[in-house]
Amino acid sequence: MRNRAQIMVEYSVLIGIIVAALISMQVYVKRAAQGRIRSHTEQLSGGRAYSPGAMNSASVVDRTVVESTASVGVRIGDRVKGSATSSATNVQQDTEGFEEILPLGAEPRG
């Protein structure tokens, strides 16, 4: 029985060490994947897409929301027997913008 418990403790310590190693390597694996994505992006865009500071963009969003509600009651004699409510919402959104990517050598310094 004692031998079995010792084996369980050894396996759990071994699994703990493996999990700790994988967690500590997570940052390096993530950076390697991001580096691969960056190199592929630079190859496809000629070095323009992944350059910090080489992108200028601006956008304007106009949003109009119109809500209306109407209630109608049915009057029989002096009493209101029932009512119906109707509501409508109209949303209109216009987006206007531009995006400019500068060549790699022309990116602003600063």
C-alpha cells in the first residue's frame, strides 16, 4: 500500500513539473506564432502592412435612432375594454472613413 502511494505522489509531481513547463513556455510559443504571422504578412504586403506608425486612418459614424409608440384603447360605454400598443424603431447608421498605408521607408519617426 505504501509503495502505491509513493508512485502516485511521484506521478503527480512529474505531471506538475510538466504543466509548469508548458505554462512557462506559453509566452514563447505565442511569440513564435505571432512572428510567423508577421513574416507571412510582410511577404504578402511587400513590408507595408505590419509597420508600426505607417498607417493613418479616420472614420466618422453618424447614427440616427427614431422610436415611436402608439396606444389604442377600445371604449365601450364608460369603460375601456382593451388596449393595443404598437412601437417601432428605425435605426440608420452611416460610416465614412479612409485608411492610408505608407511605404515602409516613409513611416514617420518620433
